[in-house]
Amino acid sequence: MQTINFSRANAARVESTAQSNLAGQQAQLDVATFIAWTSAYARKDTTLSDFYFKRFRAEFKPAANAWVATRPLKNPAAPLTPFAMPQYRLAAQDKSRALARTAEAATAEAKVDNQRSDNYVLAVVLFASALFFAGISTKLDAVRSRVTIVALGYTLFLGTLIWLATFPVSISV
């Protein structure tokens, strides 16, 4: 599962970056169109002003309409631009954030899986150490040393077995 979760996290990060880039491009387009519109509006070129206003992106229009409704030329409390309006939202940016959260969650799961894997590897090393103590005890001449080494191996084996019993069990096919 560790590899699968890391793969999911990476895929979500790549898609999040793509969506973030798209949102940035859309914002730049909105800014460029808005600047062109305000320039035409300031020159009182209604034909060009209307032309640009009709070409605002669908996501930008609600914010632009709400901003115009605040009468920014006469209302000093009006936001400076439509980009400061709560109506200005980029779906691609929202999707990017959601994908980033998905990536973070998958990474967290992968880290837990990695720790579990490390714990199992450590358990194998501890079991091998217990076997080593049992095997080396046969080479010792002194009975007291032999009993001490076997007891150490048995204690290590039993402790590792008890620790292993506390591990979560996950069955996946």
C-alpha cells in the first residue's frame, strides 16, 4: 500500500500543479481583459468597452457585475478591483487545493505504511538475532554462559513476538 499511496500522492500533486497553472493563466486573462475594458471605459469608447465586457470569462463576469454594482467611481468604500470581490472564484484553483489536500492525505497514509514496513523488517532482524544467540550458545563450553546466552535469545524472541502481536493486520489482495 505504501507504493500505491505514494503514487496517488504524486499523481494528485501533478494534477494539482496543472490546475494551479490553469488558474494562474485564467487570472492573467481576467486581469488583461479587465485592464483593456477599464482603458476603453476611461476613454468613453463604449463600443470597445462593451466588446471587452462581453468577452469576460464566465467565472469572472459575476465578480465584474458585482463590482460595477458597487459604483466604484463614486463609492470610496468599493473594492479596488473585481478581483477583491467574494464572487471572484477560480474553479481550477479550488480543484488545485482539493487535489493538494488529497496528496497530503495519501502521503500521510504512505508514511504510516512505511513505518509499518520498517517495524516488520526490525522484527525480522530481532528474530534473526534470537536465532543467532541460540546458535552461538551451542559453541560455548561453560554451562552458565550457554544458559545466559539462550535466556537472552529466548527473551529477545519472546519480546519480539509480543511486540509483533501488537502490529495491525492488513489483508489486501
